[in-house]
Amino acid sequence: MLEFDAISKSFAHVRVLRDVSFAVRPGRTLGLVGENGAGKSTLMNILGGNVPPDSGRMRLQGQPYAPRGPLEAARRGIAFIHQELNLFPNLSIEENLFLTAFPRVGALPIIHRRALRERAAALLEQVGLNQPPGTAVERLPAGERQLVEIAKALSLEARLIIFDEPTTSLSAPEAGRLFGLMERLRQRGLSMIYISHTLADVLRLSDDIVVLRDGEVAGAGPREAFSVERLISLMVGRHLSQLYPARKPAERSAGPGAAPPVRLEVRGVTQPGVVRDIRFALRRGEVLGLAGLMGAGRSELARILFGLDPCARGQILLDGRPIQRESPRRRIRRGLAFLTEDRRDEGLCLEASVSDNIALVSLERHARPPLGLLDFDRLRRAVSGVRAAVRLTPTAREEAPVKTLSGGNQQKVVLAKWLLAMADPGVLILDEPTRGIDVGARHDLYQLILEAADRGAGVLAISSELEELLGICDRILVMSRGEIKDELTQPLFDRERILRAALAGGPAAAPLP
Amino acid sequence: MTAAATTHPQPEAASLPVRLLRSEHLVLLLSALYFLALAPFTPGFASVGNLGNLLSTLLPLFVAAMGQTVVLIVGGIDLSATSIIALCSITGAAVASGDQGWLAGSPLAVPAALAAMLAVGGLVGLFNGLAITRFRMPPFIVTLTTMMFFSGLAIWLTRSRNIGQLPAAFNALGGKTWLTLLLCLPLAAGAHFMLSRSVWGRWLYATGHNPRAALVSGVPVAGVVVSAYVVAGLLAAVAAVLYTGQAESGSPVLAQRLLLDIVGATVIGGASLFGGRGRILWTLCGVVFLKLIDNSLNLLDLSHFTIMMVKGGVILLAAMLDALRRRLG
């Protein structure tokens, strides 16, 4: 069905894939496992036409396959089911399914409503979704949206479907339904690639398994050849030191006798339907991780802490002072910083220059009353100081619009903005700080985060990549369904235990009123 | 995933047309070329009298366009500018008019009229700003409806009559070009400095570029937006002072046809309808260019409608240029 032949890919001199070769056989499901950063996403990006490989070839159904873009991949019968779905929530199920190929009344540019409804209903039956096709997608729960996405893949006559962590935002019954559907699709002769961190599921669903490690195939074969233990032993063994900077143990744990002061304290923060009874304390110099699945309430908690979203009950104390009633602006003045999940929408003014972006939070400190005219010399010195400190690429001129920079450098600009604002190291909330960033820039960012902590900042880091949290945190809280389920302290980090807590069902975030 | 999305643009070896398109001085260059090209064929175009006349009609438009610039930078639009001018015009006249004004003949008449006009302009701007930020309504609809309401109000209040007999000192502000110039220069310089060198200016641009990012970065976004509309209202009031002085009477339909000129000149100058871009000097260039076209076509004896067609075309080109510039980055 599909063959990878010696695929290699590097980003900024960091090798992400090295001579990866394996095949997906027709009518079979291939389980692809590996730790985050092992190269799965890059390989799938190459398959989907988002990134060209540096070398190597692919063959699809015996034909050479070198997609120039996602459209070509779709035309050749490859469909992706991502964790983040590509549906239009405001449109109905049927409109989403046939957006590019509406059945028409004869040759007229008029949609044939009845044909549309019938065909949509037939597709929905195939995927086992019992909803009227006219329902707006935004009214469906996550699991059913995913079924719509699969129905869309079927409508485009996909012959190879890639499921990339499809169960992360699903409840257990929803996941069970998905697995049933996958089994039916397999019986109909579709080929699938199943990517997941839940190894038991991979073993249950796959016919063949490929393990990636550090961009190379560490093991491949039929399912019978693997067990959970063997998969784990094949997956691990990466050299963490390559990516995650070492911290001196002395700085990591000052010992119980000399506990550093608490910077941020959260006492019973509750917002119905979002988070419930969150309690923790973040100390000076500490990097505290928030682990959990998508939708566990981590980003929502971060937004509440920063004052962007409301919080019904509970107290938030910054250096001992309650701040839960203050605006984000006041919280920034008190030393809170927030690197948002969405760099483009909330982190940067993309059209504005590098230096304008870096200066944005700190303008008032560089202005003279009464008109607030800026002291440009002082501001420029401060900006270039922090710009050097974050090791922004020298090709990024200060007046260049931020949108011309790479993702990694853009993120460094956001970080520089907050580092400049927090003259007195405050509390840094980082939501997915390395999302979409190549390996080289990641290392720099980790270094900068740890340096900030060493200077006395408290860091609260949210990441979907467990590996990242294990690599940089002193302590990890695990969230699930809006609650903190577990707490682990370095060096007693236990991947299995974190995953168990993250997957823990437990009661819903809050009883519905 | 995003590795593909963040493409690195090539270090540019931009061609001359592209460089010209991006240039800040494009409009100034076009104005000069236009003037030089038409001067030989247009009777009286380059005469001192005509240029003085050009200057006197240009200045009030420039003041109103400055306000529009501020609003466009913050990512909004102010369609109510002309109605503010009309309302301020009759307010000032109602206070200072020699035969029917409330303070007729009083030495305080002129300062009181000016204060009343500024207050009215500022209040309408405040209303616009609050409606946009508090109720999250689109600026286009808010200012379109305030435009309709206040134009109607101005006509209803005056029963569609002009208010004449204004004090000479008041008329002089708009009527004597040197005095108008003396008023406008510091105003423009002040606006330029506030936009380019103050925290408030930076906040305007940041809010125009990306209000969500600005909010997360501690910019008081709602306050910044409201302030932009208040400033636009105040500047419209100043424009009303100049126009009223030129007309020597308060009129409820003053500036009724100027909306296209105000928004158009600002966009021609290079302020972006998408927010985040705009400068006082650019707007000055836009005003000059638009007025040159207006004036020359008038001198060539073209009809009002022809002139409108030409101006419409030029403004459309400017809007296209704005979109093109965005794409070129």
C-alpha cells in the first residue's frame, strides 16, 4: 500500500529522521509508536505533503509518491484524523462532509438538498453516528466530531487513514466506539496508521507495529512480536541530555529545611465546568509542570490565573497578595507573565516589528510623564539587551516584522517580551512553550526557562509533551477533568503513573447545576 | 506540523516596482508628478492665488483626516466624522451667533463656542467608543448609525436653516489661511509626536495589529479604543471650527459630502483599513493628493459627477494598494 524508503529529514542541523524505511500493507493497520520527538509527527507531515523529505522516497500503491502539498495527499487517497479537527463548527454535518463536492440540481449551481441529506445519512450510518445530518458540528461532543471527520475521509474515498492520537480528547465509551469503527473499516479493506501513546490500544488494534526512536526505526514487525514491556524498552533510551539542559542538583532542591518562599499560591480555585478546587503553591526558582490530556483544563486554569477568564471561587495569591479580582494588566504589574498557547493569535502582533513586540509590555516603564513620551534610548538599550539574552537569530533585524521569523524565533520574541517586563523575576506561566518549534530552538527555550527560574522566577509550565515536562520540571501536577489528580516530585517521576492519573476518569469537572 | 506553516521568506532583492509600492513616499511622489504633469495644461493651477485657495480647503480636511487616521490605526473606522462636524458647527453658531446666539455679543462668546464644539465632538466620540467596546459592536455599524442620527439631529434642531452673524474672531480661525495654518501646524506636530513617540501611540498600533495579543500584554485595549474615538471626535470638532469659519455660518449640512474625502485621503495616505498602520505625515500626503485632483479637475471645468468618479477610482486604487502591501509584507 505505502512504502517509506530511507526517508531522512533535518531541521536546522538537527536530524529528526534518519533512513526510515517501512511499509504499510493493504488492508492492515500499522501501529506507529515512539516518544514525543521521536519523529512520528515529522514523518506524518512528510506523508501528508506538509514537509518534503531531505532524501528518500515514498511509493503509494506501487506508484512513486512525492506530494507537493496536503491537497495532493488527499487526492491520492490519504486522510488524516488529528486530535485537532479540521471541521467548520458553524456548518452542519452534511455541509462539512460535502463542502468541496456538493451534489447539485442538474448542472445548476444549486445544492440538491435531498441528495445531500441522503448521502450524508449513508455516510453517517457507515461510521455509526446517530445524528440528523443537519445538526451543526459545534453542537456535537468531541467524539462525534471525530466520527464526522472519519465520514469525511470516507466520502473522499480515502484508502489510507492516519489516526494521530485520536483518543486523547475522548471518553472511554467514545474511544470504544472509535475502535469498533476502525475494526469495521479494516474489514472493508482500508489501510490505517494508528499513532498513540496508549500502548495497550496499539497492541489491540494493530496488525503490524513500527517503533521510532530518535528518528530511526528501533523495531518493526507483526503485533505478535511485541508486548507493552518490549515496546517501552524499544521506545526509551534517548539521550535526554541532548535536548534538555542539565540543572545543578543544588538548585533543584534546596532541601526541606530551607524551602524558598512561595511566589504563586492557588487556593481552591473553581470555575464550574472548567476547573474544580485547584490548590498548589509555586516556589521561587521552581519549575512546576502541569501534565494532562487535551481538555483536562490546564490552559483554562492558566487563563484564570492570568485573569483572562473568570473564576467563581477560590483565591490566587502572588507573593502573598490576593490577585483574583485584578485585571491582567494589574497582574502583569505585580510580576505575572503569560506565554499563551496560541502564539499567533495572542502572543504577537505579527505585522509589527521585533522590537515593538518585545517592548510592548514594558512601554510604561520607559516613558516620561505627563504625556507618556517614550525614552527611546533607554528602551532601545533594554530591548537589545534582552534580545541578545534570548539568543535571537542574528538575521532577525529589530525592525523586521515578526511574521518573517521562524516559529522558534517568534517564540523567543514572546519570551523576550516577558523577560523584559519582569525586571524583578516574577511568575512565568508557559502554555505549550515549544509547540511547533524545531528541536534546535527548543533547546534554547528550555535553557532560557531554566535560567529564569535560577534567577528567582517561579515557572508554571503546561505541555502536552510529557517528555518535555520530565526534562525541565522539578515537580509535576497531573490534571484530568478539571482537577489535580496527582503530584510527582523529581527525581521520582514515573511516566506510567502520570499517564494513569491523566487518564483517570473520576467524576466530571463539576456537577452540572 | 507548523514547521511547514512558518516559511522563511527569502532575503529580498525587491524589484523597483515592488520597492515603490512599499515606499512611504509613494503618495508624495505621485502628488508631485501629478502636479508637474497637469500644471502646463490646467489654467491657473500653479498660480499663487490657486495654491493659497488649495491650502485653505486642504487644512480643515487634514484635521478631520488626522482623527480618522487615529481610528484607522486602532483598527476601526469613524463614519460619523461628518455628522460630528455638522453638529459642532451648529452648536458653535448657536452659542456665538450675533443675532440668535445664547451669548450673542458677549466677549465670552467665541471661547464658549469653541469649548462647546469640542465638548460635543468629544462626547459623540466617547459614545462611539463606548458602544464599540462595551457592547462589542462593529465600528462600521456604530459610526454609521451615529452618523445618521446626528446628521438628522443637526438638521432637526436648526429646521434645516443656517445660523449666520458669527463673530469676526470666530470666522477668522477658518477664514484667514495664515491663522488656520498657525492652528494646524502645532496640532499636526502634536498628533505626530503622540502617535510616534508616546506609550499611547504604541498602544494604538498594537491594538490595531492584534487586540487579543495587546490585551494579554497588558495594554488597556478598551480604553485605548475609546480614546481613539474621543480624539477623532475632538479633531472633527476642530475641523468644524475651520469649516464654519470659512462658511461664516453654522450649517447642519456642513461637510455632508466630505466623508469620502476624509476616509479616502487617509487611506490614500497609507493608513490601513485592517488596522495597525498609519501616520500623520502619510495622511497629509493623502490629503494633498486628493485635493490636487479635486482642484485641478475643477479648474478643467469637469462636472461634479466626473470629479466624483475620478476620486472614487483613486480611493479604490489606494485600498487595493493597501491590500497588496499586506500581501507583500
